[in-house]
Amino acid sequence: QVQLVESGGGLVQAGGSLRLSCTATTSGRTFNSYTMGWFRQAPGKEREFVAAIIRWTDGSTYNADAVKGRFTISRDNAKNTVNLQMNSLKPEDTAVYYCAAQSYGGSWSDQYKYDYWGQGTQVTVSS
């Protein structure tokens, strides 16, 4: 079991930056054993993949094309946290951002391969 809580969302002007954090509380497994991902859902649109960071010693990161070069995912296993640094924000980045954990592997970009989710945090980018 893992409980995920996001923080750091808010209102920012286009071109600005925000840093989202996700804190995990685990039972029965270590935080290191989860591949972690960020997803987002804008009004009227489907939830989409944003970024992922792989479990254990892999640590590879992957970004959606829409955010590549602007967003950076990272994790601190000692603190049980995963972060998303968002720079050069655009109005189209406006969405609810969700932190998610993957227990048993699969595609890191497929939301249906993740089995634990946070409550989401709102990011609004004004023009």
C-alpha cells in the first residue's frame, strides 16, 4: 500500500515556473520499489502522461513530447518524494496534476499500469 499526496500547485503567468512535490507513505514495500509518474488532466480532455522515473537502481526518466525540455522529474528515495520542476509554463499546461505509483511494472506512460494515485493538485497558467 502507498498513500500519495501532491503539493505545490497554484496560479502562475505564462513563462513562469512551479515545482510540484509528491510525498509517499508506504506499508509493506519500500518507496524505492515503485516506478513513479506524473499525469495531468485538463478540462474536457483525457488524462495524459507527463513524466516518469523508474524504480530501484534504474532511475531513468522519460518525458512526454509536450513537456520535453521544460519539465524535469526527480526523486529522493531517502525522503520518499518525487518532484516535478516545471519551467517555461504555457497556458496549455493548465490541468490537474496527479502523482502515481506503479507496483509491478509495465509501460511507464500508460495510466492503466499505475495502481496508486494522489488526489491531484491544480496548476493554472494565465496568458
